[in-house]
Amino acid sequence: MQNAHERFGTLEFTKRTKDTVTRVRVYVDRAVLEPARDDQGPVSAHLLSMVGSDAEIGALGAAVAEVALFQVHLPSGAIVAASLGSEAQCFRGSVMVPGRKRPVRHLVAVSAELAKTKPGADREGARTVLCNDDPAFVLYRLASRYGLPVLSEWAPWFVRELNRRRAINPLLGLGCAPVLIKGNKQTFLKWISRALRERAIRIPNGNDSISWKFPTEFFASEPAV
């Protein structure tokens, strides 16, 4: 965890009214950003995890509700203008830091689209934003969302199929390796059915339980979104 602060980005928000100008600047430890299609419009933010004071986090929570535009400064030096869009959700918490008398306030804001990718939600959706590109995690999250009948050992085949069909695209991430998956339940079921017929994947004999293995560092450093 040495020099962990160097892996943080910053988020700036400016609000101008008739008589005053309010500026807020906080640190960001996680972000999932989707560039605009024409590379000119604002970036779509799907997740922003930020820490700050009571007043800063309160102001940013209100700004999210107002569909405000934020300036996100990444550790690479890149600066992007991003918005979480309408109906974004916020989750607040506190983090105790050694040496500080008061806890640091934590705000996690997620877009409406990302919120719909939780298991069982919006099963007709054809876009899934994930915070990690690990094959096992990708298959597990899609199976959970759409109720797909899958086995964990199919993960390498499934990601190869996503790449072959150009149905997976990397997103811009801070503290994670996010991807966008395109396809719905019917699409993935067709892939699975065809692969079983062609014996690209198989169903083993027996009734063993299904176990999922994710990289050890996945749980230590990246949230499962």
C-alpha cells in the first residue's frame, strides 16, 4: 500500500450561481468511464468512488442528483468531462484513517445502467458494464444477470467468443479494468447451444457442484460491480 495516493485520481466540480462560485475537489480511487462515440461529447461515467469531507461529499451527492458534469483527472494526466446521467444512485459510508480524529467520508455513485446489471435486474438489456475483464468474472456476472445455465470451465471459450464476435470492448478505468459486453440472454443462449452441438464446450458427467475461481488480487483490490 506504499504510495497508494499516487494511484488516485481527482474529481473537480464547479457550480456557478448568480452571486457565488462553488468549487469542490476530492480524490477518486475507482472509476468506470465510457468515452463518447464521437470522442467529442462528455464521457459517460458508470462508477465514481470518491473520498472527502462531510461538506464535499454532501455537495457531490447533490451534484450527482442534478446530473452535473465533473472534471475527472486521471493519474496518467488525462482529464475527462464526465456525467453519471439521470437516475444515478449514490451510496455513502465512512472510512477511519489512522492519525485522523474524524473519519473520511466515502461516496460511491453508479449510473442507472450499471445499477441494472445486478443479478435478476433488466434481463432484457443488451449492454452490461463490468468492472473487471477476468474471464471467470465476466461469465459469472452475465450468468447471474441473465440466469444462464453455464459452467465455470466455459469461461475461456466464452470470452474468446465475445472477442470473435466483437461483443466486448474495454472501457476507461481507474483502479480496475472495466469492459462493456454487448448481447442479451437470447444471444448468449444461442452461442451456448451451438457450442454444445459442436462440442466446443461440454457438460461433464455427474452432479458435482459448480465453483468459481477468481484471481486472488481481485478481491483485495477491486470491487465486484
